[in-house]
Amino acid sequence: MGVKERKREKSKTEETPKPSEKEKTESFAVLEETELEEITHIPEVVVETKESTLTIEPKQVDVTLTEEIAEPQLAISFVKPAWGDVDETEWMYSVPSRIEDMKLWANEWSDYLLEWTENKKVHVMSLATFISEPPFKDLKDKVESFKQIASVLVDKEVAEWRDRKKRQLRIYWKPLEDWADLLYQWAIRTGKLRLDVKSIVIQESAEDFASLPEKDIHIILTLMVDKRLAEWVDIKKGAIIISTD
């Protein structure tokens, strides 16, 4: 009897099932899913951190752009005359009836007009511009004011009429001799030694002297030749070559 019982116990032990390959595969799959959940959970924190950082950057860009746009607006400002605007000194915006007062009045306005044109880089002041630009547009008798103020500048030899109707005034807020020296220094500095009127007006439009009337540019080139700073290449076309000796 003892021998048979041992055989039965042995057979029971052999019948105990071992883990099959399917069960092993399923267990590995569960482990892999668990590991994947742990791995994918970590980047969520990183993504949230990046998103929070990105939301700050557009605000910083907006502030910078606003500051850059605001700066040119501050640079553009209207400089009032020393006596103020029409609300402060109304009497300065009317042509005085007495001759002595009118001369003093016109002299004050002529000094301001000379300063205004230099600040605005205006070489020819027309009546149309005069009556539309502040503070001149606040003058009561604009046409007569323009003539009286312009006449003072003409008498001082810093301006001249360009038409018989006296509607366009050439104002020399910088003498042509000074322009000749400035143009010569610019040509030496930039190495542009061959110049003519058309090329100055068209190709050098960013320079202050390019906005001068073409007639005056020709006179300036003539002054440079007279000073032996240049020689004529074609006097009719206003073409010169800069002297470097």
C-alpha cells in the first residue's frame, strides 16, 4: 500500500500545470503597458511647463513692438513760435495796421519762417504750403502775411521770389557756398568723385543736398570748380570730377 500511495503523490505533482507561453506573453504585455503608462505620464509635466513658458513670450513681444512704434511719434513734434499760438497771443496773428508795428511783426515772423524751413528741410516755400501749415495757417490775412514776411527775407538776401506772382519763395537757410563744401567732403568720404546734377537728384535722394532745386545744384558745382575742388566734365549737363590733389 505504501508504494501505491507514493506513486499517486508523484502523479499529482506532475499534474501541477506550469505557466504556459501564452500566460508569459500576457504578463509581459501587462508589464509593458504599466511601464508605458509611467513613461507617458512624465512628459505631460514637461509639456505643461513648455506651454506655460510659451504663453509669456507673446506678451513680451507685444510690449517691445509698442515701444518701437511709439518712439517715432515722440520725435515728430511741432515747435511753436516764441510768442506762442493764436490762443496765447492773438495779436501776433494779424497784420498790424501801423507801418512801424508791421515791420517789427514781419521781422519776428521772418526769423521764425527761416528757422521753420531749415528744421523741415524746405528750400522752396509756396503760398499753398504757407496757408496750410501750422502756425501760419492761423494767420488771419494769410496772403498778405506771406508777402510781408517773405519781403523781409528777400531784403535780408536770404530768399528770392521764383515767380512774378510771388507765390513761391526760395529760402537760403544755408548758403550755397556751405553746400559746396559739404558736397565736396561727402564726395571724398564716399569715394564718389564723378558727379552730375541728375545723378545727385535721383541716386542720392537720401542726402539733404539732393532735395535742392536743380538750378542751385548746378550753381554749387560751379562754385566747386571755382574753388578748384573739381573740374568740368560737361558744363552743360552739370557734370564734374572731384579733384583729389
